[in-house]
Amino acid sequence: MSEVVEIVDLGFSVADGEDIKFRFDGSDLVLEFSDWREQHISIKCENTLGFKFQNAEYEISDTERFDSCHIVHDSEWVKEHLRQGEAWDDENWYHYKLNFNAAGVVEVLCSRLAKT
């Protein structure tokens, strides 16, 4: 089965987000940015196994939008962490792809992502 990308509402918008900052303590990732209304948004990603940032936009699937939050189902990234024993089986793992159309792409592999 190939990866399937679904647009999800995580309670915040990444469209026109800017000033992205990361803070990683070895377990949890905190992602902060200013949204399109110039409001400060803080997101905590629990049990973070990996995260990526890049300026260049790219698609995993043609169902993606360049200004939206996505979850990647049947993620190869998740599978690789499980194969290598870097993720434990009794946890639900999620591959999130946040397309900040004006400020790049952030991907996070974690057990939970929530606005703080």
C-alpha cells in the first residue's frame, strides 16, 4: 500500500505562517510560529522521533494543499522507525506534514501533536 495524504484540521492554520521556531528536548518538539493574523501559535509534538524542515515545497500526493496541515497514512517514515526499533509497537505514531506555503514545509513523526 502506498502513502495516502489527508488534509486535517489540527485547530490552527499554517497558511501564510512565518517566523517558524523549533525547540527539541530530546523527547518532545515544540514548534512556534506566527499565523496569518500575526497571532503566536505554539504546538507540542510528544514523543518526537524525527522532524524535518525545508524551504522548498514538494508533494507526497496530488491531494495536498500548499497551505494546509496533513497526516500521512501508511507512512514509509513511520515504518522505517518501527523496522529499526526506534518506535515502540504499543504506541500510535503519526506522520504530520505542515505546508506553510509562505515559509516552507515541516514534517514531524510523533505520538501526539496538539496546540498549547
